[in-house]
Amino acid sequence: MPKVVNTSFETMVVEKQNITVPVKFSAKLKGEADVVISPQVSGQLLQICVTEGQQVKKGTVLFVIDSRNAQLDLEAAQANLQAAEAAARSAKLEYESNKNLFEKNIVSRYMLDNSENSYRQAQAAVSQAQAAVSRAKVNLGFCTITSPVSGIIGEIPVSEGLQVSPSTHLTIVSGNTKMEALFSVPESALEEAFAQGYEGKIEDAIKLFPDVTFVMKGGTEYPHKGRVTSATGVVNATTGTIACKATFPNPDGQLYSGVQGSIILPDELKDVMIIPQSAVVRLQDKSLVYKVKADSTATAVTVTYEDTGNGKDFIVKSGLEVGDMIVTVGANNVQEGQKVLFSEAEKNAK
């Protein structure tokens, strides 16, 4: 009876090719316009008009401070303005009267100049009173605190009835129509870019970057792509990294400030040797690939490699050459010197 031939092996010829690999960086999100909300005037907090986590539009009323003192200040300022305007009118009449009398040589130059100075002082007093009215109106407006941006309300650490002042932290509005992912890249990445011949400025280089992906800590991929929008160009002396920022659209409000995850930056590698992960056999501290010799038998060679991040391929750094034939499927079952290639006659033998 013919001998049964093991034909469970598959092989491939190693070639150089291009591949895009995902490069991962830890990142933290913040709103494009995170605004700390604090009162501009002191007073009692009468009303909190929003809740934590609420989505608000620019101009939405957030807090109301007792405005009675501000209203009284405005009324007093308006009364002072009226008095100043009346004094200015009287000073003007006196000045004009003295001017006519001076032309008729009835009063002296001294009296004319003195009345003119009084008129100018009265005009200045009117200007000061007008400024006081404007300031009082602004302070009255400050009693109603509105959102300077569209976004989401953060923690509200205050309660109604509390006495607040400009040093009181009321909340943060995270402008979340766009979100910024803050991450850092190693200095070596910059060195690699210049080693490849790039001679432009960093701000020009980031315009050439491909779209990036944000992945949540749990592995969920955010559906909208982002763009790298800035890099400091200054290497942190402690960490040896460069701070970068990627901006993501957030039309549905799915992203929040403080969320941590990863930025995935696709990196296109050219002319590299790619082999399937199934071809690599790990033996203690070594990684082996079975190379097929001319006589169709397999011999183990030690390789070094980098993970492509796609879950199925490795990039070979050493141990193989272009044109080498290797075992891909069934490599775990190969023994040194075992025949792994068979003719059609051998495959069909029973």
C-alpha cells in the first residue's frame, strides 16, 4: 500500500513590499475651548440654571447672582450723571455770558478764563459720570452669567445661596464641538523624519500627516477621523518627547474632556520583508522560522522582527533574505530536516 504523505504544510517566498502599520500613542482628550466659569462680581448665588453634563449653546444662562446691589449702583451712577450734566449746562451758560461781556470790555480776561476752566471741568465730570454708568451697567450684566462657548457643563461645586466672588470656581464649560487629543511622540520620531530627508518646518510636516484614529481605553474606535494640528517643536528634557495635538470633530457629543485612550497614526513603511505570524515558532527566548532548502527539507533559522500591529503579520529585521522560501501554515509541526515540499505525484499518493 502506498505511503501516506504529509501535505499539511504551506510555504511562501519572502519578498519586499510596502505596508501601513498603526503606531500607537497614549492620549488624553480636552475640549477645544475648555472655559473656566467664575463670577466677575461678588454677591449671593441666587440660581443655578444648568446641571452637570448638560449640553449648552453659546449664550445659555448658567448662573444668576443677586443683582440688587448692582441695580442700586447703576441708579446712583445715573443720578450722578444727571447732576454732572446739569452742572455742565450751568458752567456753559456762565462761560458764554462771560465771553460776551469780555468782548464788550465789561469783565476781565481772568474772569473769562476762570469760567472757561470751570466749564471744561464740568465736561470732564460728565465724562467720568458716563463712564461710571457704563461700568455699573457692565457689573449689572455680570450678575447673569452666560456660556461663552457651546459645550458641555462640567462639575458644579457650588450651591444656591452661596456667597461668591471672582475667586469662586463655578464650573467648566468644555467646548466639545471639536475635541483635542494631547499626546507625545518620542524624539527619535523627529530624528527619523529628518534622516529620511525632510527639511521643512515642523508645522509644515504635520500638514502631510495622514488622518489619525482615536481608540478608547476599552478598545472602542471613535468613528470620526482626526488630524494632527500642532507640535511644539521643543523636546521635553525629562521625557525626551515632543508634545502634539490632534483635533477630532465631535458632532454627536460622544467625546468628553478627560477621556484617555490612544492615538493611532498610520505609518507607511516601504520595501520591508513581511511574513505571517503563523510562520514564527517561539522556542524559549528564540524566534524561529523554517526555511525550505533546495532539497525541499526545512531548516530552522533565528529571526528578529517587529509587530505590524495588524494582528497577522511581522516585519522581518534579520535572519531572512528576499527570495527565501519559508513554511507558513504548519510551522509548529515541522522538525529539523523534515521534507515539506512534495510533488503532485507525492501529494496524490495513497
